[in-house]
Amino acid sequence: MTEVQTPADPVQAFISETVGANPVVLFMKGVPEQPRCGFSALVVQILDHMGVDFVGIDVLQDDDIRQGIKTYSDWPTVPQLYVKGEFIGGSDIVREMFQAGELKPLFAEQGLLPD
Amino acid sequence: MSVKSYGSRIDGASEMGVVADTIRDKLTAAFAPVELAVTDESWRHAGHAGAGDGSGETHFDVRVVSAAFTGLGRVARQRAVNEVLRVELAGPVHALSIKAAAPGE
């Protein structure tokens, strides 16, 4: 049996703790104030537009996290958006959900939208 | 192999497009799509980190419509596409924008 809930790997543990401790986390290239990739910038733009507070983790600052985040959710690319610990998707999915009007209720249900 | 195949190499098809063809072939084999569009967007990204010198095939836009995606969520659909293109994503392809839909959506 393999238990992935409490990873022994310190990088996996860091990721798990980060997405557990913060309601909205975006693993991205660059920082929210200055994204260094168009796909990351797009997600930041959408979150800012909705007024959602989030923690940005710059994977370019740490190669272990850059690699580790890919295995954490078995997802090969960055950015990756997490809401209440749950993996939502990358930039394509975030954009699609935003355009389909699905993102707002997702955040609203969690009480993460400004009044 | 002794098969002479250089004929196809020196006709109109340039080296550019090899990766795009592979993506097309693999997606066709895996999903039997009713609609498939693979667009090389690399030129848009020339010069930024990960894009190499701008001459390679690194950024792609994929739109694939297949009955295989019926009943699957967005994450599952994209995972299925990523899985089929695992080798390409680990190698030459730096970014892949995926729009996967089921027929009628």
C-alpha cells in the first residue's frame, strides 16, 4: 500500500502544507506582481480580476519545487491552481472555467470572493 | 533499412512540422477525434525563457474533439491528452495549450 497523504519527501510535504494552509495557491513562473510566463500571467490576471486573494509560489526560485509540483498532482506543467487544497487545473482549464462562468461559483462557495 | 525515403524529405515539407505531425498522429490514434487542430504557436514565444532560439517547435495549441472525452471532467481530459503526449512534453514541447471537448459541446 502506498500512502500519499503524508509524503515523506520534504518537497512534497512543503507543497502539501502550502496548499493546505492557504485557501488559494498558484504555483507559477515569476511572482504575481511580475509573472515570467504568459500562461502564469493569464491566471494571475483572472484571479486579480475576480478579486481573489492568493499565494503565488515562484517555481523558478526552486528547481525541487518546479519538479516536485509536477508529480504532486501528476500534472506536467506550470501554472497550477489549488483551491482549498484541491487541484483545479492549469491555465487552459482556469481560462475555460472563467469563460464558462464556473470559476466564480467555485470561489463563492468557499467564501473567497470579495463582497 | 535500405528503403530509399529521401524523396519525402526534399519535397516541400521542411524540418519544421515534425513535432506537429507526431502530435497529430498520436492524438488521432488515441482518440479517433471528429475534429483535430494542431497549431504551432512557437513564433509567438521566440526569445523568452524555454523557447530556445525561436526556430524550434516548442509551443503548440491543440483543439481535439472526441467522443472519448464524453463524461470526463476538464482535468481528466487534459490528463488523457498529456499522457498520450508524455514523450513530447518531456522533450521538445515546452508548452501545450489544450482544448479538449466532446462532440456537441
